[in-house]
Amino acid sequence: MIVNKTTDLSRIAIRSATENDRHKLATLIHLSPYVHRHLGWRSPLDWLGIEPYLIAERDGQILAALACPPDVPDLSWVRLFAVSTAMEVEEAWEMMWPVADRLLGDSTPIAALPLQNWFRRILQNSNFTHTYDVLMLRWKDNGQRFDAFPSDSPFSIRLMNFDDLKSVHQLDQSAFDPVWRHSIELLTLAYQHANLATIVEDSTGILGYQMSTANNSDGHLARLAVRPSARRLGVGYTLVQDLLKNFQRRGIQKVTVNTQDNNRASLSLYEKAGFASTGERYSVFETD
């Protein structure tokens, strides 16, 4: 047991979730009217056993859950916040957030990507600050023709394989700000879920990579990174063009990608490749 409130909510206890709570947590996530789930390759239940993963409980009933376990040592995302009808959303946050914050410690920044207005309001009233927005862009197949890969290019493109993941992870750590970095475990999961994963390389090794998912008619560019020393050489554009060409051959008519509104280089790359804004944007909040 971590804490037991002694206010008029004294019958509600906050404790760490365990594997024995899996079924009740699944029910809470499925039936609760207020559920924030972080976008990613792992479901909220996949993080069970990694702290902080808290539940608010009364008489054996799980009323709320808050999980912000870190994937990398220097940052954590709010991966789950779910509240049943038996508890007020604001009360649940006020009871659980200080416990999670204390468990993470002052040295670990926490970020959140709220998809619903109710969770956005909670973050705004807490110690979170809106830092920037994530934009959604979309490419539509209008019968574009893609140039063949030049035979005299200084680099080559090929399918990624499992043995590349260690090098891909090293590149990933150097290419992204801490808030967007992934552990090798999460990158491995992304690779396993990808419908198309490719790398660009030269004699020095991997210069860039991309991982994408797809269904019958739509695709999503989930991850793209270029080695900092190889930027502005056309590596990213080569990866995107090759991806779109492959998806076009499969009959995929639309491809989406997300990027930050303050990442001018990324926005320019995707605009050059034919992506346009959908108008959808999602705010990123971070603790001070």
C-alpha cells in the first residue's frame, strides 16, 4: 500500500497495480467513460509491473488507474488514466497524480498527449505546460510517378532485418529529442508490427530508417529517423519516396504521418513528398 486518504474519500486506497489486477483493469479500460490511452505500440496492460502503475481501489473495486512507467530512463509518458463512474475524474487525478509524481522523482520529466478535452483541462490545471502540437499530414495517391533509385547514388536502400535493430536504436537515440526516443524493446515491437521497414546505408553504416504500418487502403509512416551527420543529403526523402512507391504498388491510396509543428525540417520534407495537413493537431504537455 502506498497511501490511504483520510478525507471524505478515506475508503479509497491508492496502491500499485499487480498482475492479479489485469482482468479488472481491462474491464475498467473497456467500460469507463473517461479513458486516456497513450498512442503507441504497447497497450496499457502491457506496462503492468513497471512503476508507477497505480490504481484507486475501494472494497476490492478498481475505481481509477494511472500509469506513467518510463520506457527510457530520462522521460515518462502518461500512458493510461482511466476513471469509472463511481469516482469524480478530478478527484481521481488529485489523489493519484502526486503519488505517481513522487515515485518518478524530480529528475524525470513527464509528458502527456491528451486526445480528449477533459484530460487536456486536467493537465492545464496541474503542473503541466503546453509545449507544442503534433500535426497529422496525409498523402493521397493521385497517380504520381516515382523516379527510379539512381544507380550512381552514394547510398543504397534495403529492407530492415532483425539484426539491424541494435544499430537502428543507436541512430534513434542520436536523431530524436529525449521526449521522442524509444528503448530498443519498443523499437523491436515497432519493427514486429511494421508492414514495411527499410534502411538507407552507405559504407559507414545505417544513415536512416523508416517503419510503417498499413491496412487494405491506408498506410501510416510511424517512425522515420536520419543520422544527424547525414541530414540534408536526401536520406529522409529517399526513404519516404521509396515507401510511397511501395505502398502505391500495393494499392494503398492514403498515407498519414505525424510530426511536431515546431520541426521545420520534418515539415519541409513531408511537404516536398506531397503530404498536406489534415487540420488535426494534438497538444503535447510536459512537466516543468
